[in-house]
Amino acid sequence: MLSNVLKIRVSLGTAALLKLTRIKLLAYPTTAYLMTYTSGRCVANCAFCPQARESKSDLKLLSRISWPIYSFNQVCEALENGKMRRICIQTINYPGLFEDLQVIIDQIRRAAPQIPVSLPIHPISEEKMRFLRDLGVERLSIPFDAATPQIFDEIKGKFVRGPYRWENHMKAIKRAIKIFGDGKVSTHLIIGLGETEEEAVNFIQEFSDLNVTVGLFAFTPIAGTKLEKLPPPPIGKYRRIQLARYLIQNEIVRKEDMSFEKGKIVGFGLSNRELERIIESGQPFRTSGCPNCNRPFYNESPRGPIYNYPWKPSKKEVEKIKKELDSL
């Protein structure tokens, strides 16, 4: 076993789910979130990320969540008896990552063969994608995070001296679709990095047309990152994009059916009655991404505002959502 794989990071909520620690949670994760371990920082330099090459954040953080280190063998034993519905392996880009992943995925599939595995990763070759698929990865995610090529360059690419380029991510997404199949590829979109609502909807429609699942995240400022002073997105903006995503990804409407004024969504292409029914279901405002991913409080404090509900919103919460949809 490789030295790095003697250790693995586990989100605090997952550690509680697996009984590796004892803490009180308001919502338990339905997916086990693990993260590859390296003693240093990521070779990438994403402006929002605590793990970035030039970040001064605590290495135990990813977004606002703490990821304590555990013995990999101990985690595998806990997974054997766990009740999670999916395993998601977050990756830090570092030399030796792929070799570590071979060990991690192989051991996890042995420990919990019945649980599907998702893997968010930077662009890799077709050969490596095929290897990971054959090893047991069910879904692959290539996170774009930014809604436009310009914002991508500003937060992940050349303007922050990062290794990533929009066109290479797009090529990687198309490779992944070819290898993993339609509906088995995901990407991430972070709201609050300077995009308009219309630009976010354009992104969602483009990837939906490729049958790629778009997981929405709300930007979260973390001390020590380049964007530590940027505020989170307005809740109204996030709610409208959540609703648009739900309608598009469920093929209820297309972006062309919606209407916009100065980049803001002002119409969703449905009758008020139809829209009301969908809003009252609460479903558009739940955590989005891979199946059975609920990421409790990944982007927000339990005190609120809650951007992604890790449970089905109650009637009281839906009434609050209705007011937020109409806010700036």
C-alpha cells in the first residue's frame, strides 16, 4: 500500500455517520465524503479553495467543512458496516494522486461493493478514465465551477496561475461521456463568482444538452483564500438559479423558454399554477448533484440562510423560499 494511502481525510459529518467520531448533527449525510490525503497543498490554485497552492487556509478545510485525517484501513472497515447510499472521493491534485486512487478505489470496492462510487477529478486522459471505470467508479465529475470561460480564467486558470483551461475541461467532459455513458457524468457550478443569472442558466442548459448533471454550489468565503472577502451570493439569485436548474435538468422547460432582464431571470416559461406546484414540492431547492448526495451545510451555517436543503423543505421552509425567490 502506498504511503499516502495509509491516511485519508473524511468529512466531519461522514466521520459521525461511520461512527469514527461522536458529534451531534442536525442532518446526516446520505453519501460518505472522503478526500485524498497529501501532506502538502494542491498543485492547482483555485481562488476559492482552501487547498489551493497559494492559499493560507487550514489544510483540514474544503469549503467550510472540516476533514479530519483517519487511517485508511479504519475507514474501509467502517464502510463495510455503513448505511450510506453513495461514496464520493474528493481529489486534491498532487503528484502520485492517480496511483493513490488505484489503491483507494480498489480497497473501497472490496469493502463496500454494493455502494456506487463518484469521483470528482481534474481533466485526465482517456486511458486513465477507462482504468477508473473498470476499477469500479460509477460516476465521474469534471468540476468547471465557473459559468463562463472568462470567470474560469479568473478563478481557476491563467489569471491565478492555475493549470486549468476551459477548453481542456470541455474535452475531458466529452471523454468522460464517451467512457462512462450518458447520465453518468457530472460537473459543478459555483454561484456567486460574478456570473449573471442568465450566464448560469446558459451553462446549465449547455451541460444538460450533453446529459451531464450540474451540481449547484453557493460560493463560500474562506479565510486564507484569494476570495476570502467576496460575499456569498444573494439568496434570491441562488433560489432562481436553483429553480431554473431543476426545470432544465428535468426537461420541463429550456433556457429559450425563460425570459431575462439585465441578466436576471424574470420568467420561467411556465404558467403561475404549474410553477407554484413545482415550488411547493420543495424539490428544486434540495442539494443537487449525484444521486443521493445531500452535502449537509457544505455551503452554509445551520443558522442559515440555507442554500441547499439536505432534507425535503417543510411547508414553513417553502413559504420562506417563496419570499426569497422574489428578493434581489
